[in-house]
Amino acid sequence: MVLPAGTQLPGVGLALVLGVAAVAVGVAARRVRPRVDAAVVQAMVPWMVLGAVIHVAWVTDTLPPQVAAVGAVPAVYVAVAIAAAGTLTVATRSGAPAVVTAAVGVGAAAAVLGWWLTRVPLAGAARVGLLAVTVAVALVATVGILVGMRRIWGPLQMRPQVATVVVGGHLLDAASTAVGVDLLGYTERTPLSRLLLEAAAALPTAETLGVTWLFVLVKVALVVVIVRVFDAGIAEAPTQTRLLLVVIAAVGLGPGAHNLVLYLQG
């Protein structure tokens, strides 16, 4: 099995609702044809966080029973993607689609996070500080990687903010996983990632370096390769490439945000 623990296929009713909603948004987007530029890629970040927070609420059994099924993977990410695409489609007529889409995403993510924080015991100041340092380390590492790529291969064709979202999302996942597993005692739910942790645990370096260093290195290598590969095609098919990069960024930022929010629980 390669899916994360806790993956739960939606029931027939929910699957139908999501399917109909996806078709409706797809038809509307085809008519409106919203522009997917670098600003829109950035606008998707709060929506990725929203999906992560909803899933944390599901993991911690704090979602209301009436909507609990939506919090499971993959339904939560499908539902949030439909909502984000629908918001962007509607916002296209506003003249500032990226700003409106980002604002709605921020508001929704903040509301759900605030609601969740009132229903769980919270971690102490020391852990909150550790999580802040984790975010800072991920940001610094992201800048370092992008600067290094520029010096080795020259300027990227994609906008810096797009590359930052993609690299930063995966670095946040790597950093938060390292903190959670090596320092806080959490376990990795994704089987493929768990194999890397087990491989590192079997090495003599486990006692001094922990068990996540190999996972972090693989994450960094993969995201560098991904950015290089997609950067070569962004000039030929900018819209399709940016859409794929949004999905790739979500695969990193979603789990990373999920980790940080989960660690806030005391």
C-alpha cells in the first residue's frame, strides 16, 4: 500500500456530490477561462492550508459528524480544489482574481483553524517557538536552494514566486517531518516516506543524526529536479505547467501545513 494511513474513499453520496461539483466548476471555468498566472499560483497557498487544517480536524475527531466524511483523504483535497477553482472562476470577473481568491482562502483557513484551536488542548510556548523556528528554517533553506539553482543553471524561466511556492512547500514538509519524528515523537503515515525513515534508522548515523535526514535529502533532490524539468516547459505551455506546479506544491505544502497544525495540539 502506497497511500497514507487513514486514507478513506468517499461514500457513493459524497462521491456523486464531488463529481457533480467538479463538472459544474469545470464547465464554468471553460466558459470564463480564468488566467492562471504566478499570482494565482500564490493565491492557492491558503487553500492548501485550508485543506490541511480540515484534515487535521478529521484526524483529531473534532469535525462535526455531519461533515466528517469530507475531512478524510482524498475527499478533503478534492473538495478544497473544487472550491478554490470555483472561487477563482467567479473572481475572474472582479478584475483582481488572484487577490479575491487569496482573500477568500485566507479567510476560510483562518476561520477553520480558529474553530479547531478552540476544541483541542494546545501545546505550550516552547513547542510553538519550535514550530516557528521550523518555518523559518524551511524559508531560509528555500531561498538557499533557489539561489544555488540560479548560480548553477542560471535564471529560471518561471517566476520566482512560483518556484518559491513549489520548493518552499516541500521544504516545509521536510522540515516539519524532521521535527515531528526526531524531536516530538510523531510517526510518518505515508508508506514510501516511512521506508526512507526505516532505512535511515538502520544506519549507524541514527543516534547522532536521527532518522529523517535521508527523507530530507530525497525531498530536496526531488523538488530541485521537478523545478528544473517543469521550468523547461513553462514557456511553451504556461497555463498547463502552472496548474501542474500547483498540484506538486500542494503535495508538499499540504502535508507540511498539516504537520505544523497537528503539532499545535498539546
